[in-house]
Amino acid sequence: MSHDHDGHSHDGESASPAWKHDGVRVIPANQLDTNTAQTPGMNRAAAINFARVGAQKLWAGTVTIHADAKTGAHHHGHLESVIYVVRGQARMRWGEKLEFTAEAGPGDFIYVPPYVPHQEINASATEPLECVLCRSDGEAVAVNLDIEPVEKPESVLWIDPTHPHGGI
């Protein structure tokens, strides 16, 4: 079987992927999609998802958490999340009453397992926190929890197209 320069098969056999269009994708930093779920005090931008590249099993993008901003208590259902801190100081709280805490700085990775109640916090009162976020599925799952957080947020509700007024 022969292939042309675009990766298409010939000779009547089943078609192989068109590698030029279905292979590796580079998403330039200035082309991230901000039309994604947003939370007060945070700015998310999608780089990799189904709509942009056809990703079936993950979501990746950036999140900037404003100075002194905190989310409310929530979890992401069955999704696993990985956060890579690019700039700033992250504080995570987790547990049934958000009783556990850890901080992460530039170069550190944070892993959030499925269903773990947690709160994301920018530990700096003056500098933004910039991170790369990866999730194990393309769907936006966030379940707001009725837990009194140790560090009280400005706003606690997840806002996205599915939950335009917040809520679960």
C-alpha cells in the first residue's frame, strides 16, 4: 500500500488517518479559548478539548487565579485533575471540612483525585497565580459543596453554560 504526503492510503485498502490534519497539534499560546467554564476570581482558557482538537479523554488549559482569590468548596466528580504551577503560590485545602492544607510554587504539580472536596486558593494577596490544568475528561464537572470553608471565598458557585446561576 502506498501513502501520499498527507498520509492517505491508496490501492483500495482501508484509509489510514490523514496525519497532516489528524496527527500532532500545536495550540499557540495566543489562541487559547476563553469561552469555557469560569469562576469568579479565576480565568480559564482551553487549549486541548474535543471541540478544538478532538480530544476524547482529557481537557487541558490554563487558569489564572487573581490575587487573594479563593474558590468555594467543590469536587470534580469522577475526574482526576493535575495542576502545574507556572507562577505564584497555590494553596489547596481538602477533606470533609477542608481541614488539610498544602502549598505549591512554580514547578510543582498538584494532583486532585476524583470526588475529593477541595478549595483552590491564591496564597498571595498581591500577585496572580498562573497554572496549567489537565483533567481526565473533556466534560466540565464541578459540584459545589455546602461546606463552611476554612478560608472563606468571595463567591462559592461554579458558573458555566450548564450552571449559569451557579449550583450543582
